[in-house]
Amino acid sequence: MSGIEHRGMRVKRHRQVLIKKFEIPKHGVASYSTSFYAEPSQSETSLPPGLESYYQQHLQKMLDLTDEDFALAVLKVLAQQTQPISVAAIAEILDTDEYEIEEVLEKWSEFLTQKSIAGTIYYSLYHSIFRDAMKNIM
């Protein structure tokens, strides 16, 4: 099997995973699967234009819902986390009141996942690809 055939199979398999498991919008996946990237390594570090635009729309919506400076600070904390984080931990990192954090997270519910551990709610951005995109956009 040639390198091109192998890459084609890998892209097709990755596209199916993106659509099924991660609910990635089809316009983003279409750019990825139609050889948007000149080199295979680019697909590992860059988002397709459609997906990047989609995530920028998410970011704008998130910022429109809250005080932008404070929201960016909260988002930066969330984007740096590979594991869910509690409101108390975010508040400690930002040296602010937990209530302020809770207000922001409540407005962002559609962009977050919540996990309850021993009665404490932990938050993370809804998907690791979205989290990584937020790190790169900000």
C-alpha cells in the first residue's frame, strides 16, 4: 500500500470518528477529508477553515454572553485543562469569587461538559478538539 493510499484510509477513518463520536460539523470535516492540507503533518496541527470558523463563532457567542475580559480569563483556564476542573479550583487560579465563575459557566452550559465527583461538579470544554482550538485562537 502506498503512502497516499494509507493516508487516504487514515483520513477516511478519522472523518468517520469526527462525525460520529465528536459531532464535528460536516463542513469542517469536509475540508479535512478533501485534502485541504498539502502535507499530512498539517492535519495534525491545523484546523480546516470551516471548523476553525465554526469554533470562532462559538468563542464569539461565549464572549457575547458575559463580561469579555473575565470570560477570556475563565476560558483560558478551561482551555489549559486536560481534565475537568471545579469552580473552586478555577476561582483559586483566577483569585476571584466562586459565584463569578459559576455565573459564567452557567451561561456557557452548551459549550461545557459537567462531571459530578463526590458531590462536586467539575467542568471541561465539550471536546478536546474545541479545547485545543480555543488555546490556539486566544
